[in-house]
Amino acid sequence: TTGSTQQLDQTARNRYVGLKGKFGTILAGIHDTPFKDISRKLELFPEYIGDNRNLMSTGGNSGSGWDLRTANTVKYATPSMNGFTASYLYSADATATPGTEDNRRRVDSLGVDYTSGPLYVAFAHESHRLPSTVTGTPDGNPTEKGWRLGGSYSFGAFKVVGLYQDLKDLGATRDGASSVKRKSWTLGGAYTAGNNVFKLQYAKADALSNTSTGASGADTGAKLWALGWDHLFSKTTKMYVAYAKTDNESAAAFTVNGPSAGAHSDVVTPGTGGDPSAWSVGMIVDF
């Protein structure tokens, strides 16, 4: 990878060393950000087709979107305090090519969540401080940022999840002249009947708009529907069937099975305005 993507190591799982005690947990290495953690806890189609990251993780100059696994990372998480926990992650520049390092490149990610029985509520804020080479401004220091608010609630056999996201200063220059913003959200529900789980999820990404003027990037939004059935053979083995469809506006090209759906290497980016759909049948064994 090159440029601003040098902080990321998306091809590997979390790899780190750390300490855990009454003081909380501190680790160093390669790890998911608190911003990503919230999304993963609220996703009904994790790594499947229809994963909301197809809409909510894209955009900006960070190279791999907004569900990051960063290198050169230090992360601290507090112990639970009456259901509340907080975490902070810092990732420094990881450029490996001599002469291309930029100490201004960094990721700061902060998360706070609350768990009480069937209720889970969480908030996260993240900023990507980008190198000047992203925009070509010799002494620039552009920073894009975003926040997420979400939660889930279980009652009987039902579970509902929701996630709202607001991204700002995407593609920002030092003076903010070209920066844009995008809002998106996800709502879903699951029903458990014995060893079967039936799921429905909807995600929507609004059109881009200019941060300064509010002018809209016409027809750059999309909608994503996902429908699924999981059959649990045991605590470690399940079969799933999923269907998903993305409805792109005329100037958008969001996927239905992007890199977030790790088991699906046949990623196809649709033509602008295309409406991709896909079926997926598989089995997952945890060990």
C-alpha cells in the first residue's frame, strides 16, 4: 500500500501484545478501532453479503474507509464501571518507504458504550489526520472525521439494532474548499425460533454534500436491503442463506458484497447507477 493507507493492515487479523488487570486493558500492535468495534457489535450480516459496510464504511482519503484495523497502534480500554466502558486508540504513521514518512499522519478513535441486560448503547468518534500529499498542499494538514451512535435491544425472541453515522471533511484540503460530508444509517431486526434465526436489515447512505455550502452531490446515495436465515447446528457450527440488493442512485456505485464480506472474493463494483444483487449459501465453523 502507499500514501495514507500505510496505517492499515486489513489483510491480517488483530495481532498485539498487552496487559489486562483491574486498571483495564492496554495493548500495542495491529487492532480494530473503537469506531469499527461498534459497527461490528450491531451488524446482523457480519462478513456476509449485505454487510452494512458496503455503504457505511466507504469514503474519504483513509484508503480503506471507516472500519479500520490499524498498524502502529496503542489502545486502552477501561474496566466495566456499572455497565459503562470506554476505549481510546492511537495509530501513528506506518510508512515503510524511506523518505515518504509523514508524522502528521495518524488515526484517533474513541468509543464509549453501555450494557445493561438486553440493552446495548454505544457512541464513537474517529479522526484521520492525513499527509499533505493527499491533497498536494505542501504544508497542508487535512483531517477528516466522523461519529457513530447505535444500539441494540432484545425482547423475547426478537432483537432490533440501529446505527447512525455522520462523516465530515471527506477529501478535505487545508482550507476546507473541497471537503464533503455524508450521513448514513442502518436499521435491522432478528427473530429466533429454536435453532433458526431470521434476519432483515436496511441501510441507507445519503448523497454527498459540501461541508461549507451544503450543496448536494446529486444522486450519489444508495440503499441496501439484506434478508437472511441462519440455522444453528451447535454453538460452533451454523449454516446460512442470505440475499442482498443495493439500489444505487444514478451517480453512485456502491457494492453488495464488498471487501467487508471476507468470504466473497468475487467482488464486483457495479457501473455507476447499477443495482447489484447476490445470493449466498455457506457454513461457518468456529474453533
